[in-house]
Amino acid sequence: MISKDKHHVLKQLPGVDHLMVLAMNDPRLQETPVSVIKTAIRRVLKQTRQAILSNTMEQCNQEQILTHVASLSAEIIAPRLRPVINATGVVLHTNLGRSLLASNALENITTIAGGYSNLEFNITTGKRGLRYDAVEQLICELTGAEAAIAVNNNAGAVLLCLDTLAKGREVVVSRGELVEIGGSFRIPDVMTKSGCILKEVGTTNRTHARDYENAIHGETGLLMKVHTSNYRIQGFTKTVPLKDLVTIGQKNHIPIMEDLGSGSLIDLSSFGLGKEPTVAQAVSTGADIVTFSGDKLLGGPQAGIIVGGHDALDKIKANPLTRALRIDKLTLAALEATLSLYRDEKKALKQIPILRMLTIPFETITTRADRMVTLLKNTLGSKARVATADLSSRTGGGAFPEVRLPSRCVTITAPGMSAARMEKAMRNHTPAIIGRIDNERFIMDPRTLQKGEENIIASALRIILCSG
Ligand SMILES: *Cc1c(COP(=O)(O)O)cnc(C)c1O
């Protein structure tokens, strides 16, 4: 039963048409498209009716409704995908867009996507060309592989390789390497989707060469090694090196594949990152196929790169699934530009943002942290306690999971405001500022801050802490 009072209030609600006329004359809504205003009015009226019926609102006036329409319209119009400030210190942050592109990659996207290009046209012969040719030679040059192809992402690359090389047959994988990556990429599931039969060997902590050898029979299609990107098995462990797997495969005429996951083109161990095989090292073992991501340690656009021998790559290129996973021209433009930087390792380390952030010297970080502390102290005065703390940054993106990169972070505490509330207020600022909480302090790591972002942070904190 709706009470008489509620009935009365509901009846007083203005209609859509009436509100529309008011909204069109409202100075706050002059630039707003009519379709957006209409959507906002309908939603506000619906919410208001519900609020009245559930007793959370006793009366309503036209002015309030219009104010709601104006703010909801602004919300509807605001882009959903927008820039954020990453102060977490996680360099390849999976939730915050993973890799950042180098400026030459951004420029090349503008050049290629803003006009016509030879995407599928051979300028020399005047005939149809292949989009895959744009990066194949460059990838081969950098990895030492015979052939290569770039597709939509590494998950797609793995699916495509399994489908091409082992559909309907068994794929032998160590139990210690049955990886799950965030976003529901799981080796056993990809195996099922590609029509392969997973043949698990060994145990979680130890797998021997004989485990692979004993698993091989007439129905074996592929021996596969998967990089344990986001975890480490420690203690009493044993894995079979790719090189030994290649020997077993060659003896039995079975192809070998490694999913490297992140796949670095540069040995980063001298920068305090772990000793991981580079793509070129994996290729040099003689493996038939190696796959890796374009937007993890490579620091390029989202892509999956498959390198290997002519035999395997020819089959992959002819697979109809390749068309479904094909790379688009924006990605291709960014990928070619990014890869070209690797011809000079020093240039790559300097110009590819991901590599630059991972290899910043500690002294540079401390200088930046100190400068930020001065700026924030000057801006916030007695409203906050600003200090530094020696904590660590992480690579993220499922690479070097055990590595902690030493960093000097800026910490903020404010009287009368919990760290949780500060974190939320910073997150709801435009642009959103994403930090972390440690020991009841709001923490920002200079490692992942881009040029000029310190000033935005200072102004955000001033609004949050000094406006009350
Ligand atoms: C990240 C990762 C993938 C998936 O790569 P995407 O580029 O995210 O599709 C697959 N395998 C491994 C081992 C990975 O680390």
C-alpha cells in the first residue's frame, strides 16, 4: 500500500517534458547533447520515485531535481577510459594499463592511423602485401629467429600455436608450470579450448627429463614449457631446461614450444632484476616456437609475438584462426617503432618508459622523493605530516614476482583523516591518483610517476586536506 502522503509527493514530481524545457534553459546544461539530458532526467526521476517509496525522501523540489540532472549529465558525458596517476610503484600495473608507449611509438600511431598506409600493399610490386611483413624481419633480427608473426596478444598467440601444432593430440606440460595469469588465462583451459589434450608430468615441485620421455607416445603432439611468470616454486625443486627439452623433442620428432610470458629482449639482471632467459636465448636452444607479450617487459603495445622456425611459422600463418587474432594497424605502428629502439640497447633503456622506470638509479628516486617532500610540505603546511620511507617497487605484469626494487617513497599522514579515507579521496580526484596504504600511511612511489604529476598530487592534497 502506498500511503496518501507518498501519493501526494509522487504526483508532484514534474514530468519529463516539463523538466526537458527547464533543462534546455539551464546554464549548466547549455553544452550538453539533448540525448544525454533526456537519459539523465529519466534516471533522476526513477531514483527520486524510488527514494520517495522507500521513505528516504519526503519531498522534492524542481531545483534539486535539476541539480541532479546536471551532475548526472556531466557524469554520463565524462569519458570512461581516462588517464590516472600511478603512484603505486608497480611498473607494469595490470589494472592501470600495463605498459606505457615510447614517444616514437605514439608518433608512429598518429602518422600511420591518421592517413593511408601500405598496411597490405607491396609498394615495390604494386600488388597485395601482407600486414605481418611490417615487423617480421625486425623481430627476427632482434631475436635470431628464422620467422615471426605478431598477433593480438600472448594469450591468443598460445592458443594459435596449440591449435596449429597439436590440435587433437597430447601436449606434455610439467605440473609445476600449469600457470594461471590474472584475467582467467589458465594453461589447462587454453589447452581445452585449442582442442589439445593436456598431459601433465612430474610433480608440483620436481619434474625430470625422464618424466617427459616417459610421457611421449604416438599421440604426443607437442612438448611445452611455460614460464612461471607470477609465482616461484622454492625449496626442493627441479625443472628441465628448455635446451634439454629440445634434445628430447628432436630425438622423438616432436616440436617444442615455450610460452615465455613477459619475454624480455634485454638481459636486465645487472639492474637488480632477476636472471631470466631473453627471447634470443630461448630461440637459440632450437625450440620450434617461443611466444611472448608485446606489452609486458617489451614495453610496447598489447600484442602476442610468436617466433620460431619456418616450418612451424608457415603452418601458423596458414591457420584461419590467425585472421581472427590478427593485429591491427595502430598496434603494428606502435610495435614497429618500439622494436626499432632495441637496435640500440642504450636507446631502448632510455626511451621505453617501462625499461626506464625499472632501471632508474636509486639516487634519482631519492632526489625525486626529497623534492616531492619539499613541495608537499610547502603546499600543505601543518595540515599533513610528510616524510619518506625506504620501501620497494615491483615489476608487476607477471614478471620477476620475487624481485623487490629498492625505492624511496613519500608518506603522508593527516590529523583527523585515516589513510583509508585519504586513499579514497585521492582515487576520486580527477585525474585519479592511485597510491597504497602501509602502516596507516598513504604511500606514493616516485618510480612510477611521470613528469609533472608531483604538481597534480600537491594540488589534489591541498584540496583534500585544506578545504575543510
Ligand atoms: C602474461 C602471460 C600470458 C598472457 O599474455 P597476454 O599478453 O596478457 O595475453 C600468457 N602466458 C604467460 C606465461 C604470461 O605470463
